[in-house]
Amino acid sequence: MLTQLLIRHFAIIEEVDLAWQRGLTVLTGETGAGKSILVDALQLVIGARAGAEVVRAGSERAEISATFDITGSDPAFIEWLDQQGIEASDELLVRRLVSRDGKSRAFLNGQPVTVQSLREAGQWLADIHGQHDFQSLMRPAAQRDLLDRFAGCTDLAASVRARHEQHLRALEALQTLEQSADDRDENIDRLSFQLQELESLQLAPGEPAALTSERQVLANVSRLADSARQALDGLYEGDQGNARDYASRSLNALRAVAPLDTRLAELLPALEEAVIGLTDSSQALARYLETLEGDPARLETVEQRLALIESLARKHRCDADALPDVAERLRAELAPLEDLGGALAAQRQAVGQAFEHWRKEARSLSAARQTAATALSEAISLRMQTLGMAGGRFEVALSPSTDTGTRAQGLEDVQYWVTANTGQPLRPLAKVASGGELSRLSLAVQVALAHHEGSAKAMRHGCMIFDEVDAGVGGAVAEIVGRELAALGRHAQVLCVTHLPQVAALGQQHFKVQKIQRSQTTHTEVRTLPGDERIEEIARMLGGIDITQTTREHAAEMLGAAEGAQTVVSPRRARGAGSSSSRSARKSLTRGR
């Protein structure tokens, strides 16, 4: 439910900060005072479109912040919040900012979210009903959802949707196998040939690198031999002198005089190591030259082997060392094709089972809907008689689907039909023209749902807003509308913008909206009315400009009667002349005249 609403620089509101209670809250005020601006702000904070025109003149941005108590909310909503990564326990702070250039930002518990996400959250947080904003009941999916909630089969409906998804996945898997079957022989030949190529290659680990190194040596034998012979002559075998001879002579010369100077003796070990190293290197070079031998035939073999490896690597678009992995993958692809007949039979059986599971649950859902459709039609038609639509009729129509496959919504389509007048044909709800009738019909639907068995669990929204649902009614009907709203407030928080004193008197909380002119500017002010001021406001709504003492007494009488009214007027009883307070109202007005 809504617990706090902060509005800054929105339309003609400079700043309003309101605390909201459970039950029925009424908002009253003169026409044009700005009551609907509050509804517009609530619409904006739950995801409605926003433009620069909502920003108060002279301000940089508009801000609307709403705090909702989400204790006991729909588990699906809590799961949705978790999926969005939004931490929430008992409260959810929803914030919307609109800048002067028309750009908008949204936040849930301080976390930035898209307006689409805000709109999704708003579907759980509040539902707005008005003459021109008939949100829920105009959507076919919402009509079906309401019927399922009335029937107490929301879990079954969810299971039908899940069975439908399972059937679709089974069909997709079957189609994939059938497509594979169409190309089975061709695919087996292709995969078998490719696998045979790789298996005949018998590539050893590390072989490509080893062959590449060997090819480099074989292709450069002459150059390698010339360089090695030149190095060996310079180090050891040169007739005109070589490095080892010069080093040996130097070592012998120093040995002869080393006893005379210890500093020379210290150099001897390093020079001896150098002579040994030159000898070892020379011997290694000699062995290298003995093994270095040109072999054109081997070079050709190596080049052919490398060409084959590189060709297969290009064919399979991989590194040469990964060719064994490609062979394993081909084996894995080939195996099911060789046993495709069994796989097809098993998948066809899985599709059939998925369809039967769906049909069984869809039939159970259909039976529950049939029973609930009759009960809901009667309940709403009955309430229409007391809400200014005498002779009206409501019908929940179930149209069997002609589809042969599964459907997420079940075996039938759900559509609401209505006529507000005796003798007029039923028409789809979406084509009903009168805004006042639509809003009161919404009230009838919601109250019927609330009073149905298990109503507390059936109410999806914790906060419901009705914008002038009492338009076009008066007298006893107006009081009945108020009583129905108050009764609905026992199951959900109800906010109602009204011009009728009969409705306003039944509110548990009363806000007055009025325009204030200050410093050549206009502001909308909203405040909670205490007892005396509430009597004055009800009297204004009863008597207009000139408020008499009799009118004030009548207002006080209405408020007193409202406090004692704890039960909802039965639709059957309400067909009479009206309640006792309505009769008292008529007597008081007669005395006043």
C-alpha cells in the first residue's frame, strides 16, 4: 500500500508531502483545484509517460517519490524485484524525476531503472481507474487474469502456461531431429569422410612443430654446414692459427710466471675454463657436421606431410594441433545420426506426453473458468443495478479456441461483454463509450472480487485509485458507491477523487485540495482535514456557496452515520429508496428550505 507521497515542482504543485492510511481515502475540492494532478503524479510514479510540460514553470525538474509498504505482496512481485537486483524487505521507494528538457529518470530503492521496468513494477503497486484511464479491465490478458483469480485457479493457469512452454520446447527439439533426418544420409557421408581423413592422418602430439623445425634444417643444409665448418676452423682446426691454440699459448705463458705474482695466479682458473670450453665447443661442432647431411627425399616427405596437415587445419578452421579435438567432435555428431530413428521415436513420444499434460490441466482450468464466469457475471450484473446502471448486464464470455496445438492461455479466450441499459445488446467492454459507466463498472468488478471467498488473497493490488468514479450519479446511488468503496477499502487501500458528499463522508481519511494564490503565482495545496473542517467541507459539497447551519448539521449527521456504517449495503437491499442516512439527508434539506 502507499504510505508516503512527495511531489515537488509538478504542474502547479510546488511541494506536497502526504502520509496515507489504509482503508478509503477521499480527495475533495473545487473543480480545477488540482485533484486530478495527484492522480497524474501517481500515474507518473508507476510508469506513465512524462514530458517537459509536467515541470512547474520556473523549475528545473519535477520530482515524485512514493513509498509503498510491500509486506505480504504477491510473491511474483518479490521474485521480480530480486531478478532486477533490487533489495527490498518491507518498503519500496519509487522515485521519478523529469527535467525541464523532458528527459526522465526512474529509481527503485535508489537503484536506477528503465521506465519500462518502472511500468512493470507499477502493475503490482497500484491500479488506477478513472473515466479516461481504465487500465486493467481494458486488457484481454487482465480480464482473463481477473477471472482466474475469481475462480481461485491462478496456480493452475500458471501451470498451463508452463505446460505450453514445455510442449513448445519438445516440438522444437522434434523439428530439429526431423530436419536432421531429412539430411541424414548426406550428413553421415560428410561426417564419415571428414572423420576418416583425420583418423588416417594419425597426427601425433607436437608433430606439426617438429616437422616445421625439421623442414627448416633440411632446406638449409648447405648454409648450416658452411657456417659450422667456418666456426670449427676458427675455434680448433684452422692451419693458420685458431682460438684454442692462442688460448693454450696464453695459458702456458702465464703459468710460467704465476709463482712470481699472485695476481696473475688468480687469472689462471678462468683461462683454463676458457680453453676447456673452446675444446668442448669444437668437438660438438665436429659431431654436428658429421650428422648434418642433405636428404632431398626426406625434405619432400616432410613438406608433403606438413601440406596435408595445414590443408586439413584450414578446412576445419582450426590450429593444426586442434585437429584431434575436431575428430572427437565429428564422432559425437555422427553417433546420434547413426541412431536417429530411435531418437525420433523417443522425441515424438515426448511431444505427445507434453501435449496430454497440457490438455489435462487446460481442461481443469476451463471447467473452473466456466463455473466462475457464471458466478462473476451474476455478481457484477447485480452490483450494476445499484451503481447507476439499472437494467445493465455483465457477461464473461468464453470462446473456445480453434487451435489444434497448445496455447498459453488455455482452451478458450476470455472477453467481458456489457450493456448499461435495459434492452440494449451486449458489447465488448473495450467498446463501451461512457467513461462514467466504465469507472463504476470497474468498481463493481473489484468489489465483487473482494467479496468473493478468499478475497484478501484475490486482490492483486494493495493500492487502488478511483478518479471520479461517481460521475453522473447522485442520491442513494452515490451513497452506495461510497459504501462499496469503503467496503473495498477493507481488502485494499482505496484512494478516491470525488465531488459527492455521500462518498466523501465515508472516507477514513480526508484530503482537501485547493488552489492558493501567492506572490502572483498559483499553488495547489493538499492537507488532511480534522473533524470540524471536514464537517465544513462536506457542508460545502452539500450546499455550495451559501452554507447554512442546517447544512452543517446535515454534514455532521452524514459523518456520524458513516462512522457507524460498518457493513456494505447488500445489492438486493440497495434497490430500495436508499439508506437511512440518505433519507435523513432529504429531510434535512427539506427543513433547510
